[in-house]
Amino acid sequence: MNFQPLGKRVLVQRLEEATKTASGIIIPDNAKEKPSQGTVLAVSTEVENVAIGDTVVFGKYAGSELTLEGKAYLVIATEDLLGIIK
């Protein structure tokens, strides 16, 4: 993949949502919520606080969806990121 975000934006791939509850109940696809965590795959040259490989938390409706090479990603402005999981 060859994508460079512009402005103060990052390219994020959402983390996979759990398919079972702790008690073993399988969650159907239509009942799952989109995860609000992801891994940063690309960073604009203007971004200083976030690095490639960071796991970030973002709002439920943050970012713009983008499909590259058949995979779904989010382009998110750094101001919409809530934090980095260390």
C-alpha cells in the first residue's frame, strides 16, 4: 500500500471486534459495533505526536472511510484522536 495522508491526519486500520462474549455466546455480525481502536499505518509529515504502529482510540464517528487494495481503512484528523494506548 502506498498512501500518504495530508494535513494533520493519520491512516488507521480498525482492530478486529470480538466474535464471542466472555461467556461463549457468539455475536452475529449485525449486532457488532465498529471498534473505536485501531493501528496507525501511515502518518502525515505534519503530525508529531503519533507514530506508525501506535494503537489509537478515536470517536465512534471520527474519520473518513477509505478502501485501498480491497481493505477498509480510516483517515482521521489528529484532533479526532482521543489518545494512544501504551
